[in-house]
Amino acid sequence: MPELPEVEVTRRGIAPFLEGRDITGVVQRRSGLRWPFPVGLDMLLKGQRVMSTGRRGKYLLIHFAHGTLIIHLGMSGHLRMLPEGHPPQKHDHFDLLLGAQVMRFTDPRRFGAVLWHAQAEGDIESHTLLRRLGVEPLTSENLAVLLHRQTRNRSAAIKQVLLAGDIVVGVGNIYACESLFEAGIHPNTAARRISLARYEKLAAAIRRVLAAAIEQGGSSLRDFIGADGQSGYFQQNYFVYDRESEACRHCDAPVRRIVQGQRSTFYCGRCQR
């Protein structure tokens, strides 16, 4: 599944082609994806100007004067900028037309979403999918303090707390594994047992890992490509994720794998205590 870095890479890729441009049409090749497409979306958007683009967690936001288009890439989706008239393929389900160019949404597994939030319904943060999300890890100035304060009564493993997304958003499975490794924290450690000092290390690690992933175009596992059609290469620099039994890059001990909440967790038993 595309995580925060992949979504941010996508946003940065489409922003120069969308911002300040007028929508000339919408093409829907099915009734919806995870949820039905908004009724009358073509009428809502045709002739409207894109004011800006944004991201909230793993949700892409395309802002107009009268509302916001919300896009989620799901398990296997990606957006590409293509020339107008480019023939659609089997899994190309949605197009946003911008004159001579097209923003095309491809989603083989159809777990993605295209939704509309009208300005009359309130601030975008009030949308049902966004209002319970935690803070943004790259911009929150007090992430360590927040993590420490909100986990004093949580006995759940720190890896699961990161994935929950109600304290900090967008730290998915890959980047949680990598961040916990960099901070030297065992993924099974109860969140309430972690001190403020260790949360400061974890917060710094989360920022560094996510920033590095964005810089390297994200992780291209299975279907993800950027808006320019290029693959990311952060997966080439994983320290623990998907490296079971391989030597730890720090201490040479074998990387271990456990299952937490039906997801694989990778860690070094020597470096992470």
C-alpha cells in the first residue's frame, strides 16, 4: 500500500500540472472504487480552477474554491500525468481533464477512492475520514511530547500504536519498522514503557526516515510509481524491512520477523531493545 512518502511524492508530481489550471472535464470508467464516485462530479468540477494541492496522512487533497477533491490510492493505486487522448488501459478508472493533459487514476485492486467535500460542509478537516487523524509527523513540532503524553495508559506494542494513526498519521508498516530500528526500540515494547527521551529519538527517526523516502521517490513495491511514471528506490536502502535472516547493516546479527496485527514486522534483536 502506498504510504505517506509515496502519497507526498505523488502530490509533488501532480501539483505543477494542476495548481492554477482549469478542469475541462471528468471521465469515470466505472461507477466507483472502494466507494461510489460522487454524483455529478463532472458538473461540479468542469470549468473550476485548482487552487492548490495538499495531503493529509495518506489522502491527497485537490482544493477548489467550492470544495476539495479527496483521493486515496488504496492498496495498489497511482496517479500519472499523461497527454490528452492517451488510450486508457484495463485498470484506468478515473481521469481529471486539464486541456491538453490528463491526470489518470489507475487502481488494479480498486481499493482506492475519489470523494468530494463541499466547502458548505465545513473545513476539510471535519470530513469523516480526516477528523480523527493524528498529527502530521513532518510538521509537528512536539511529536515526541505528544507520543509520550498520549501513550501513558497504552499497553499496546509501540509498532501497533504507530500504525493506528490516531496520534501520528502516515507512519505505515514499512516506515514504522525502519523508524523503530533507527531509534533502537524493539517493536513489541509497550508504548507506555517508553520514556520521553526515547520518544525524542523515535520522533527524530520518523522524520528522517520519511524525509529520506520522499527524497528517493518513495518505495516501489508491487504497483507504485510516481506521477511521472518513475519508480522510487528507497527500498534499496532498507535497514530491516523485508530483510528477514539477512545481516543487520549495523551489527551483522540476522534480521528477524514477527507478525503483529496480521502484518510482518522486521527488526534487529541486538540493535533494538
